[in-house]
Amino acid sequence: MAELNPSVLSSALEPFPVAVRTLDALHMATMNYFRSKGDELTLASYDNRLNDAARALDIPLYGF
């Protein structure tokens, strides 16, 4: 669980390198927040649009 703090929420409102849906923006902004704190994260998703956004932000994808 992650708190949607003001930093994450404002980041989710900023444009992303690729078009994302609202919930995807919250996921990406949350992952970027934790990465900025030094956490290593990998995204596991079957959603192509979300995977494209992760690639554009250099977030590693878990290989299925």
C-alpha cells in the first residue's frame, strides 16, 4: 500500500511520455516516487498500454 501524497498526485497530473489513463498515471507516478527515494521496482503487468508507459519511463518490466 502506498499513500497518494501531494508529490505523487501532482506528478500524476503532469504529462507522461505516452498517453496513459488515470489509474495508470497514479501507478506510474507512485513508482517514480519510490524510485526517486532509491527503491528498485519492477512492473508486472499484462496491460500493453501500462507496459509502454513503463518502458518510456525506464521502469523495468517483469518477464512473464
